[in-house]
Amino acid sequence: MTRLLVVAFLLLVQGVTYAQSLERVEPSFWWADMVHPDLQLMVHGDNIAGAQVRLDYPGVQIERVESLDNPNYAFIYLSLSDTLRPGIASLEFVLPSGESVSRPYEFKRRRAGSAQRQGFDASDVIYLITPDRFANGDPANDQVEGLREGPERAYKGGRHGGDIQGIIAHLDYIEDMGFTQIWTMPLLVNDMPQYSYHGYSTTDYYNIDPRLGSNALYAELSAQARQRGIGVIMDVILNHIGSEHWWMKDLPSADWINNGGEFTPTSHRREALHDPHGAMIDKQAFNDGWFVETMPDLNQRNPHLATYLIQNAIWWIEFADLSGIRVDTYSYSDKAFLGEWTRRVMQEYPNFNIVGEEWSVNPAIVAYWQQDSRRHDDYQSYLPSVMDFPLQTTLISALQEPETWATGLRKLYELIASDFLYGDPYNLVVFGDNHDMSRVFTQLNEDPELLKMAMSFIMTMRGIPQVFYGTEIAMSNAGTDDHGIIRSDFPGGWSDDLVNAFTGKGLSPLQQDMQLFFKRLLNWRQTSDAIARGKLTQYAPDNGTYVFFRTSERQQVMVVLNKNDQPASLDLQRFSEVLRGPVNAADAITGRPYRLEDTLTVGPKQTLILQIQQ
């Protein structure tokens, strides 16, 4: 009898008893040859805490079984030795009644080279997608029996039907545009009665929402993307769950949720974590408070919950072959837990990348969380990357403010000069907008030239660029900051759409021009060694112009921003420290040749990206 038939037979003959007594074992399987030698199994079932647990499999030993104040949970701690080989073990529970319940537990074989997988880096451009609003590849899953919210495309806050299949169907477009990483908003089950489309109210940590697809389809997305040289980044939420999470109906312990399970709003005062004069009550008000009543705040000081969240992240990396993780509301989780969570993930995957969301415009607060940053205390962080919110805010204001001694491009220059705060400024994620703010085109008052300037800056500055879906066709949200409008449907993602941005049908001349600009810029960026690995050298802004260079051993790129409504003439002698002229150069977007000798004239509101010919 084959291994699969054995498993099927066990599930068949034990199905009734298993369904009644063992509701969940999480994680449902694991892998042999992981770095960390221990594995925690969270078992949920009626009075399972009183059961005796047996597991007889070479290379696996039960270290201990712990129960909390809810008898319906047991936490089994396994020790996995180097001799563990892939195969199926039998996990047996002898209940107080004398009844015996068995469950097959598989240890899988890891992919070749899995531990050394390469995470996203400065050579990449990340495409941020709201799955429900990108493309409806499978209309049959729009309505799923047993899930609370159905489709309502006419409602800005409803589910519109976009899904994983829709992303798979348009991987060619994503590749053709020049994006090399996909970050989707959360895909896990969000069985909430309303506003469930955004995904940030998890109700099951181990399953993809059926309205978006399945675990297998998510793995297929990753596999097909990887064939095109595109990585997949998962959006992970450690801080909170949805109020309809299955835990909330039968909490593992009284301290599983902060504030005794009662809604107490967070203060959002992240400064309290860093204030040398701050009171502990203010730190607790920030960390332990809930976002909203429908998002119970998790207590990661509970060691069983902490381990659960650590293993869940590793499980998805291994299962879906991920290239990165983005952590939502990073600093809101317990500080010590975050250190251990990142340490454990990076221990398994030393070349992986994780970016944390710390929405502060203060670079000192953002930098605190990045690995190797200088800190005011002895906190140890293993987080490789953070979202550069200070740069996003400063970029928008710098492009709109008048040029004075204290405003405009000077602010951008001064912010970049504070990069000494970061452990690795080249590993920051830089962006013009995201899913939680007005679109960058709207922020820039729908000025196409300023949008091109902002995106040229983002694509050539130190860091890893992220682009929100639709920015490449200048999507906007004029007159409102409603998230449902900001996350509008991508035109062409539904069969009855009159405009199709995937094919170009019905796009306005502005949208066509912007899409072509993005395509040329991103595809050129993929070829640029200076942008991927080069050192940044910036020059102080002068009369509404700002110049910086990216220089690697193989290539040099000069970037010039001219905010003025008139042409600007630059004296190239000023840049002789970096620019070894006279030299020839070519415009990265148009291919136009330049001779960089004495002066350089830049057109009004023009951005030049010049690839120096050496």
C-alpha cells in the first residue's frame, strides 16, 4: 500500500472519532532538516488536555505536553534530531475515557536550497497588490458557502471578487512592466461580516481565504511567478486577529488576548517605547491596546502564542516558497517577542528579507527597529528592513513646497543625510504611496511631471522601491481619502470592464504615457548595476535642482531633478569629485545621448537619469 493510500485509510477509519475529538493540529505538518530542533504542536479538541500523547517515529521525541487554563488545548513540544527523515508519523491521543484517537503527522522533504533562498533586495521593484481589487480570475469563488460576506462590487467597502487566479492570469503583465516582486495584502481567511476584503482581520492563520483561492493556488502563484524571476512577499500580521477568529470562541488561555479580551484602544503613541523619561503605563497603552473593536490584540508575552506565530511564519515561507515577508503594524507587538520572531525566521533563512511597517516620519524611531542600527538601549533586533515612511512624507512635501533655505528639495537632502541612523539604508523599502494613504498622483495634485519625478527618484535612490498597483496608470482618489476608493479596481481585471490597462484598451493618453514611462524605467532598472549595488553620493540642492549619483565598480548613473518651471543650467565642475569628465552619457528612458563636459541643461520640471558611458 502506498504512503498516500495509508494516509487516506487512516483518515477514513478514524474520521468520525477524529472529527469529534481532534478539531485542529497546527501546524498540520512540518519539514525534516530544519535548523531549529524543536516543534510546538497546538492541538484543539474536547478535553484534549487530559489525554496521554504518544508518538513513535525515528528522530522525534516528545519533550513535554503542556496545558493552559482551557482543557480543550494541549501544547505538544517535540524534539527533532538530525536523524529525522521525511515520512509519516502516528500521533496518538489516549483520552481520559480510554478512547484512543490517532492522527497521521507528516514530516516533509524540503526543497533543495530552501534554507539559502535569496530574499528581495535593492535589485528588485515590489508591486503591491490589493488582491480583491486587482483581477477576478475565478468568478466561481466570489460567493463561498459558510463565509459571512459575499460579493458586492458596487460598494466601495465590499468584496469585489479579485483573487489569486487573477494575479496568476496577469503575471505576464507584471513581468513585462518590470516588476520583480509581488507583495499582496493579506490572503488568509478573513471571515468577518463586513469590510473583510482588505485581509487584516485574520480568522485562520493556516488557510488562504477560499474567496481568494486556496493554499495550493497560493503555492502555484509563487511557483509560476518564480519561473518569471518574480518573488512573492507575504503580508503577515502578528499584532492582532479578527474578532471572528476561531480562537475567540474558545480562547486557549485567559491571557491570550491583551486587556483581558476586552476592547481597549491603543494610544498609537509609538514614541512611548523610546522615551527615556517615559512612564510604563504609556508603553502598555501603546503595545497592549487594540486597533479597533473587531481586531483583538494578541499577547505575544504568552510563550505558546509567541511560538505559534514564529512557526506560522516559517511554515508559510517553506510551504509557499516565499522571497520575503512584510510585517504589518510592526512596533505594536511585544518588543521582546519581535526580537525572537525575527531571530528565528532569519536563523532558518539567513539570506531572507523581512520589512517591518513602522509608520513614523521620525527616522530615529523607524531606524530603531532595523538590524545593526545604533540604539539608545541594548535591544537586539534581527529585522533586515523597514518601510521608509520618513522619505515618503518628505518626498511629497519637497516636490510641492517652494524652494527656500528651509523648504523644498533641501528637506529631501537633509533627510537622506540622516541615513547614519540606519543599520543599512540601502535595505530600506522606499515608496511614493501604499494601500493606507492617498495615491501618490493625488498627493501631487495630479501633476504628471511631478509623478514622473517622484517615481524616478524612488527608482534610483538607495533602497528597494515599492509601487502600489495602478500607479503605473496614474490611478487617483481625488476628493476623498476613503480606503475603498484608494484601493479601487484595476481596470481590465473584470470581464465587463470597458477600460483594460493590461492590454491598453481605453486608456487615456496620460495613462498610456505613464504606463510606457514606468515600463521603460523599471526594465532599465533591472539592467543597472549601479542602482542595484552602487554607492549613493548626493549634492546639496541648488536653485531648485537636486543631483545625486549611484556608482558601482561596473557602472555610474547621474540623476538630476529640476523642479523649476524654467530650464536649469548645471556647472558640471561642481560634481568632479564623482563625475570624471568629460564623458558621454545616455538618457535611461529615451536613449538620448549627452556629452557631459562643462555644463548640463535640464528642461523645466524635468528629471534626467543619465547612464554614464565608461
